[in-house]
Amino acid sequence: MMTGLWWFQPQRLTKSFALPTSVKRWKRSSKPNWRSSNALQANTIRSMRLLGNCSKRRLVRNVQDSHKNSFKIQDRLKDVFYVYGRLDISVMELRIRTRMDQSHKGRFNILCWRSNLKNWLRHVALALILLLIAACSSDNSVVPTSTWGPTTEPPHGQIIAIDEIEASKLVAAQESVMIQIYQKALPSVVNIKVLQGLEETETLPNFPGVPDNFLERGEGSGFVWDGEGRIVTNQHVVAGATNVTVIFADRTQVLAKVLGGDVDSDLAVLELLEPLENLFPIELGDSGEVQVGQTAIAIGAPFGQEFTMTTGIVSAVGRTIRSGSSQFTVPEVIQTDAPINPGNSGGPLLDRRGRVMGINTQIISRSGSNAGVGLAVPINIAKKVIPALIEEGKYEYSWLGISGGPLVPDLVKLMELPAGTQGALVIMVREGGPAGKGGLVGSDRTQEVNGIQYSLGGDTIIAIDGSTVKDMTDLIVYLTNNTRPGDEIILDVIHQDGSFEEIPIILGTRPG
């Protein structure tokens, strides 16, 4: 059995490996540095000749030259055995111990034990070939490469096994990281309990004891934004709240008030009514650096189970969702398969360093519970919105005043545009809005193609301030991240007749 474990000392290199059981000794070479008493070296060379075209003379020369820089040979053998040191050869108990002969510097003394098991060649052929390549290579210390790379599957029938000890270490290291992330973030995460007033009870039975107004309980999550007692959560968690209680991990409970909320991003800020000395603002990340496949960690109170951590990966980035009752959309939303359920809303979505990359806001589910599609508002949007909510209680977005859709290939043909043209097709222009004042034209008719109704006649936006626009999402992202009300933008537009025009537009403020 090859354990796949290396212990590497300055003058000792040991590795479990198998050699054939029947190889003939090779007569002593004429080279003075070759030890005739070391039969196993000759056996090794003989075995490698069976697998390759390397000559005895060249092989001997390479071995003899190795004493000039013994550590190069050690490193080379280490790399070779490391690649194929995980072959699952359960029928072998053969070892070769390679060490530096202290009495003969620069030489290797190889000791072996023979195995009486039969089918050895099938299991070790690949490893010997790699060793052959190392011996026959030039003086430059280049690590030999295999015939199949890390992006391809190993040859048929070859099984790669992870050593149990090393695997245990990897699992322990991963667990340690998760524990540290949880312990680091826990003092900054809060559970939020709210009482929301319902003013009308007309649909309720007129039973004695039913009040004219009654309260509904709600629950969500949040995190500490700064040392002044500001807490970030979702707008839908605290909308209409008459009483808000913030609960910390040490069971401290503090009443809070709503400083401001933004329906369009589904973000809100609370302020603690009682000052606390030991507040731990959470570390913020950069959602612009988030990549699909990286670790995603959610901490919150799903179904009222406070301070629960769930893990997964980032499933997608750049999603666009509609926020609650808002008519506008949130761009660059992060999608994750980390379990998110009712009660997680407003809690942080963390990266592998414990930094916030998003604020959990929605799930896509037919049952109302986690189905592997969780959505989080990117933290970069929160960095813009939250300071404005703290200072003014609201955030004002720039507004163009259009609705539109993508320029699909069928539309490109109908509009007789060059093949491959991309852009945002203007379907509707809000009367009196910035786009209408600037001269943009919306669609005026529809046409059915392959059973699908398409709007025609509108302008197509292909760029904004020199940035390419492939669809409406690109337009929304640019407006959200780079503009404020009152800014002037330049739109590159293709009209219905195929003419091109640059149109300057002064942006307005989104209506409430």
C-alpha cells in the first residue's frame, strides 16, 4: 500500500514504492562513482529500460551527475512520487527507502524489500515512467509532466485515493476556518423581533374581544453597521413596525427605532435607543469581486432559530430582481445555495474571510422554504444606500424614465439591423420623464414571430457614456453605480430607421 506521505529531511528522502520481484543484476559499470554492490540500483535501471527507450549509459550518466546537486534529484523524486504517490494499490507491501549515503556524498543507497505478489506491473507502470522521464531529462531541473493534466480525467481503471491522515487534516482545517468565521461574525449579528400594527380588521369576524387594531409579530436578522448603534436589515422586515427589539448573541435585548428604509433595494437602518459600549461592526467586503463557486456563509434566525450558520457556494452573480412592492429592480444580486429561510432576511452573507458580500433578502421557492435559490443584495449597493438612510432617512436614485427589454436575434432581423447587434430596446417612454424630454422614442406596434409577441418601433440604446449596453441590465447597473439625480449622460442610440445618434439626457429622481 502506498501511503502517499513524505518526510523530507536535508539528507534523507523516503517514499513507499514498488519494484518488480524478478529483475537481474546488472554488471558493474565502468564509471568509478557507481557502486557495484548496490544491486537494486541496477535492478531499477533494468526495470525502467523495460518501460522506456532510455539507454543504460545515459541513465548511469544522469545518476552519476546527480551528486553535483543532490537536492535537485531529491526535489525531482519528490515531485514524481507526489504525483503518483496516491495510487490505490491495496495488494502491495513493498517499499523502497531512498536516503543519502553519508559515507559517499552525493550518492543514493536504495534498500528494498521484495513482494511475492504477482500483479505489480499494472499498478506501478505510470510511476516508473515518470521516474524514467526524470532520469532522462536534461540538466535543467524541470518537473516532469504527465500525459493527462489536472483538467482531464485519469486513465481508465486508475483510482486516486486520498490518504486518510491527510484528508483528516484537510477536514479539520476547513472546520477550523468555519468555526473562526462564526466566532468572528457572531458578536456583529443580531436577531430582530418586530410588532407590526394592522389598522383595518374588516375581514375579521365581529367577535367580542377582537380589538379594532391588533399587532402582528415578525422576525428577521441584521448586523451591526457602526459603533454608533446602527443596525442594517431588510426594509420588509421592519416595514410598518410599531416596536422593534434587537437581540444580540449574548442575549442582550435593546429597543430600536427605524432611521430610514429604501423599498427599491429592500434595505433599512435601525438605531438602538440605548447606547451599548461593546459594539462590533461587521467587516464589509467587495461584492464586485465575488465569483461563482466561492464559499457563501449565511448567519441569521431561520424559522426563529437564532444565530444559525448555514454554508454553500455562490451559485450566480449579476442577477436582477424586483424588490418587494417596488416597480424598480435591484441589479448585481448574488445568488447562493446556502440555505436561506424565513427569518434569515436582513442577515449577512459572508465570504470565506468573514466579510459581508451581501444582505440576504429573498428566496425563490414554491413551498416558501429553502429550495437552494437564495438571493442577496450586493454589499456595494448597501455602501451607497445605508449612509444616505442614516443622514436623510432615504436614498434617491437617478431616473431615466423608460422600460425596455433585450434586443434578441429575431428583433435584429425584423428591424433589419446588422447581425449580432446588441442593446436595450426601448419599449415605453414615461411622459414628461428625462428620456422623453431628451427625445427617446418607445415602441409603437407589436409583431408575432414564432408565437412570441415583440414590440417594434422603439429606439435601441447601445451605449451609455461610452460603456457598451448589451441589454437593460447593463443600463440599470450603470445608472445605479455611476450616476445620481441631475447628472448628464450621453446615450448612443439606433433609431428604427437605422440611423445613429448621440443623445444627451439630464437624469431625474426616481418617483416614490
